[in-house]
Amino acid sequence: MPKLKTKSGAKKRFRLTATGKIKAGVAGKRHRLINHNAKYIRQNRGTKVMSAADAKTIKIFLPYGLS
């Protein structure tokens, strides 16, 4: 069998936690922040763990995991 290719966009955007969950940066932090309130900006700081449904799709893009 040939080796499967990793989606290069996915390997740049996601990281694995120690328990195998996938974490990613939160959307909506780049521009137009003056229209968002302080609570929105504060809660979207850092990274979030992806939902199980999204993680299932992302793991298809990363057939050998992340190194």
C-alpha cells in the first residue's frame, strides 16, 4: 500500500493533547475586534479542544498523527 499524505494545512493548525484530543486556535480574533465585547475577546483567548465530531474529521487529514 502507498503511504497516505497528510493535509499540510491541518498539520499547521492543530496540535494533539497528551490524551489524544485535538486542540486548535479559536476563530474570530484577527480583525474587527472593536465590534466584539470584552467578554467575547477574553473567552476566545488561547486555544480550545475540538469537539468529537470535528476531531473525527481532522484525524482523517492526519493519518499518522502529529509529530
